[in-house]
Amino acid sequence: MDADAIIIGAGACGLMCAVQAGYLGKKVIVLEKGSKAGAKILISGGGRCNYTNLFATDEQFISANKHFSKSAFTQWTVADTISFFETYGIQGKEKTLGQLFPEDKNAKDIVEVFTGICDDFGQEIRCDADITDITKHEDSYSVTYQRSGKSYIVKAPKLVIATGGLPIPKMGATDFALRYARQNGLNIVETAPALVPLTITGKDEDWYVQLSGNSVFCELSNERISFEENILFTHWGLSGPAVLQISSYWRPGESININLLPHENISEIIEEERKYNGKTLLSTLLNRYYARKFSEALGKFLPLEKTVASLTKAELELVHQTIHYFKMKPAGDKGYDKAEVMRGGIDTAELSSKTLECKKLPGLYFGGECVDVTGWLGGYNFQWAWACGFVIAQGI
């Protein structure tokens, strides 16, 4: 045997698994198809890496089995993540909604924590390793891979597949984990882009295009959930944190409600304005809450040049509906090229929630994004990856 375990994928889950295995005195070999470890970590958070979220629990994750992630998050908590990185000199600084970023470091430093520990423990990370075959023996796995034009074989009693999901294929994302799972008879929950911008086409397209670059704080909701954060208008539709969040819960053909003024009531605002200055134009009133360009764009739907005093009952209702119940029906999404993560993946029913070992194939573990557990935007998916890496390491 060449090691106690072979880990395929040097992303967040694979690296944490290698490190935690090292703490336990276990030797692993990490095989990475890309030219460097932690490629997706390096681009996260604009290169800053929001490496966890202070509010992360199993509640912020989508899965066919909403309880599956509880065991991993009990074994490896947010406090464990914070403590781990602090031990290696990375202090967290909270930004929006519990997102934790390195205070005075960046994503490169996060990756170097893992590569440094791996060096210390003698854990090998072999990059540019293109897997060509996996063979299961009675009590072990052999992995054949190509590297620099040569073929190599490594053998170990345990195999960990942590190759991520389908988003950002230009960075080397593949369906490797899903293909191997299918080949071995494992069920796959239907996959789709998640945390992804949404597109608008048809008669409403021009309205969104003219607002390209404008950002508005809103509440987005559908029958499943709601999120309050900024939305960003683009030349093809909508992006921004609130849109990315709700995209994970959106299905083609559905509409999304946009409350353009959460925590306020536009009808009450108008009524109050009428008492003191009925001559105020509706456009002037809206300019207090929105950028002028956005207020002007609402002129497609609202009588902006009327005074608040002259608004009819029907017009008041129109204003209320437009501001608080603006309907958006996306044509689609921007796909895996622009998605942060993948929804769906290897059915959690195929895995032990305690160890992430495959029930049908002893000694085989799946972790991270390839599993049907998808978190919200803002460090949640990293917390899942770290927890997976820790849990798997205990088993190998």
C-alpha cells in the first residue's frame, strides 16, 4: 500500500481531509487534476475567501434530506473552523450577514495553511494528475493517473472523492465524482446551477438593460423562502446577493416577487406626505428612496409626474403593488460558467451521515460539493467542505 488513503481533489474538502488525517498519523496522497491546489478557494470572495459564516447551521442548506448535514456540523463546528485558522495566524473579520473573511490576509494565505501543514506531515499533493482508472479490490483501491505524459498507479485501503461540482468549468470543474458514482450504481439527485445570476428575455428585457449597473436593496421571495439583500441589474437580467441566494430555490417557469421597499409601506409614506405637502410629485418622493435612474425607470409602470394629492385610489394601489409586489419571471440562469456552486449531487441516502462512507462500497468516501448538500451564499459551503474533510479523516 502506498498510503492509508488516496484523496482525489485538492479543494477545500480534500485539503482539510489531508490535514486532519495528518493529525491522526495517517498518510494520504492527494491527486489534483489542476496545476495547483485550492484553485476555487483562491477565487472565492474576490480573492479574499469568506471561509465560514458565523451563523452556519444545517438550516441554511438545501438537500433532499435536510437533516443529513447535522452530524457533520456537530462533529466540526463553526467554532472549530475559526479556532483552526486562528492557530495558523488567520484572524477572522465579520462582514455582511455573518460572513467571515481573513482580517489582514487573503485566499492565498488560506490555501498556504493547508499546503504548509501537508508539507509538515509529509502528505503528498500531486497536481496535474489526470485520473484514467479506478479499480476496486477486495480490501483496497488502485488509482491510475497520467502526469507529464507518464502513467502511475497508487494503492490504498481507502479512497476519498472530493472533486467538487460542475460550476466554473474553465477552472477545471468536471463531473468526475458524479460519473464514478453513477458507474457504481449510486443514485444522483438532479443537478443544476445554484447561487447563479438569472436572465430576463422578451418584452421586459429592455427595462432591465437600461438599469444595468444599478443596485437596489430588496426582499426577494417565492413560495419557499425569502432573502433581503441587494439586487444588481445587468444587461442580461439580475445578479447581486439576493438574486444569487434565491436562485438556488428557483425553478424554471416560476416567478419571483421583489419587494422594492422592505420594512416600509409606500402607501403609508404617500399618505403621510399628503398631510404635509400634497404637491410633492411621486417622482420626487421616490427619489428619496432610490437612485434617480431607478425612479425614472419606474415611470414605465407609475404616474411619476402626478402629485401625491392627485393620485386616484386605483393609482395608489398600482404604486403599492409595483413597489411591494414587483413580479419577475426569469427566462433562465447563466449556467455553470457563472454559478458559485451546484445544487443536487450524490444522493445522501447512499452515504453514512456520520462518516460520509458509501454504504454500497466500503472504504469509499464522498465529500464537499459533489454531495447533495448545497449552502447559501456567504461562507456556508466552505463550512460544509471543512466539516466533510474532518469527518472523512476520522474514518480513513
